[in-house]
Amino acid sequence: PADAPRGVYRVDAGGSPEALVRAARGCHAIVALGAMGGEGEFDDIAYMNIRGAYNVYDAARRAGAPRVVFASTNHVYDGYRDTGVLASADMPTAPSGLYAASKVYGEALGRVYSHRYGLSVICLRIGNYPANERPTSHSVARWISPRDMAQIVQRSIEAEHLPFAAVNAVSENDERWMDLEGAREAIGYVPQDNGSDILRNLPPATPQYRPPRVPAMEKVSPRSAPDPHRVLLCGEDGVMARVLGERLAGGYDLRAFVGLDDGLRGQALARAAQDADTLVYIVPRHAGDEYDALEHAVIRGAYLACEAARSANAHRLVVLSDWSMYAGHRTGGSSPVESRLPYPITLGGAAHVWAEAVAHAFHRQAGLPVAALCCGEVTGPDVPREGAEDIWLSHEEFATQVRAAIEAPGTDFSAASAVSGRGRDWLRPAASRLAV
């Protein structure tokens, strides 16, 4: 547009990918600010925030733009708010809604594009930037001033030798609960403003109209599980579904399996969930690494599984994700359970990050009890593939861990890992990654 600064181009990320590629050619950086904020409908968030993020990263790859500055959000930390914890980028995320979960996914995509294509990606977990640019008592802890916002974007564009970073973008507010040391170390960000000081010295402002907050999801009232416990297996119909069908049948009342094609057509999954106490969602592992297929099978499928469990007031949702969400740690000499940071290197791995993130969003917003289990590789003959001993999960241990997830007490969100044998060296079994 005519009012854009020289050398700056504004493009609709959710629109034509080709327009993005044309705009990105010859650019040093793409600053991706577009998003559907708040708690909109899933289809809108999927189009603007999820597909839009993919379009941006892929446009940078195709156009040869070396860096993407991705606008994430402080809401990826909402589970830590008011806990006294200083939230930093080396902690697991705790998204509060679909918007925040979509940003967790956008960060995971950045990891993939950094690892696979050498793209430099800096994710800014932006605090509160109000329309009138002044802090309020409600938002001062996570407020960022226009001057500090401009600084952190500029430093992100100009930072050198940085393959990937996620940093907090807030001012130096007295009440802040988001760490700033990571941003100082990674990109040299030094905030100039303190919203707490500004707020104390400002005359009272005319109150801005704030519409009442309407929960995007109705709260659940989880049912008590009867004996025998009614369990609905859904998602990918493969080896994992077969193993669970065989090994859980003796202890549970297993309902008819709902596969991807049935579950994504009409209300088949929602109807089936009404007759179950616990849903076990097997996140697809064989949807390929093409974005369109993953959007259908995993992005939409995970949302529908969560929504089916919520609408049925399920006793619990068990999400069976995959080791691929930590694949970048596999040869790095560090345990993802210790670092607790997803590191996907494929689009499929990033989609599994989304599956856990959206389940956490349903837990935070609707009160849905969730147990997320990051599983190793379950093979048909129940022996590890050659060269994959470190990611193998035996049939017996797999079924044991799923039983534990189904029967776990309480109504929290919990996340654990399940592997066998050598996998214990890097993907530690049954160790909680998150319980907030």
C-alpha cells in the first residue's frame, strides 16, 4: 500500500501462496504478523493462523528469503499465569485456547523449516499491545510499548547466525511474569520502557469499552467412569489400533472403532463419543509429509477428537502422539524429557505438536481431562526395525502405558513418554513433561 514504509510490503498470508512468493523474492526477511486473534471458529483459525503460517514459511523457502520473524503470542504460556513461575522459552508451552495452540504449531513449523531448509526463524512471543498503546492495570504485566516492539522486531531482522529462537516480547514491567534474559542473549533485545512506571504516572484514561468475555467452549462436567470402562478408539486405523483392540478388550468395554474417513465426515465421531467414557485418539502417523493431507488428517482430526470428547463430557481424552515431535533431539545427545521442548523436523512431527497443543487448549478452556502420551514406534511384528531400536515401543509396554493413561486419577493435563529398550536413553518413559 501507498502508506507502507519504503522496502516494506504487506501481503495477505492466508491468500494466494504465489503472491507471497512474489513479494518475498529479494527480501532479507518476512515479518509474519497476520493472524486471527481471540477465540474464533476453528475453520477461521485453521485458515488464517495454521495454513497462513505454512504459506509464509514455504514462501520464504521458495523465494530464497533467509529469515522469518514469526509473531507468536504470550498466550502459549497461559498455564503459568498467576503461578509465580517466570515463563521462559525453555519451558513447555501451556496454550489456553485455539489461537494459542495455533501459535504453538506455527513455532513448530518454524523448527521444521529451520532444520530442513536452513531457514532462520525467530518467534516472538508478544505480550499485550493495546490499540491506544498504553498499559492498563489488567494488562501491565505483559504489556509491550511501541518503542520496545519496534526494537525487538528490528533486532530480530538484523540478528546474525541464529538458526532458530523463540523469545519473549514484553517491556521491562515490574509485574511481568515472562523472562527477558533469553531475548537479551539471542538477539540483544534491551527494553527501554516499564509499563508499571508509565501506568503510575499517567492521568486516568477514559475507560475503553471491553466486550464481556464469552468462553469459546462450554465447560465439561466429566462423567465418572463405570465398570467396565467404555473406551472409544479413534484416529488412525493401523498397527496401534490393532494392538490396543487386542490387548484392551479384556479389561474395557471397547466401542466400535471410528477411523479418519468416518470421523471427519459429518458427526460420526461426535455421535460415537456420546456412548463412551474415554476417547483414545491415535494421531495419524502415516498421513505423509504433504501439508494438505496433514491438515485434513491431523490438524482437523485432532480438533474434532477434542471437540467430540468435550461435547460428550468424557471422563478423559487420551492423545497418542508420536516421537517425531522430538526427532531433532534424537542425535543431539539431549533428552527432550529433560529439555521438554518439541523439536520436529518434518511437517508430520509439527502436526503432532499441534495435536498435544490443541488438547491442552481444550483442557485449559473447557476443563477437559487429558492424558497425552508421546509414543515410540509400534511395529507389526513387535520387534524393533534395524536402526530404529532407540525409538521402539513394545506391544506390551504400549498397552500398559495406555491403560495407565486411561485410568489416571484427577482431571489435569498430563504428558508422558512411552518407549522400550534403548529409547530410554533419550525419550525417557513415563516421565511427566507437563502438568499445568
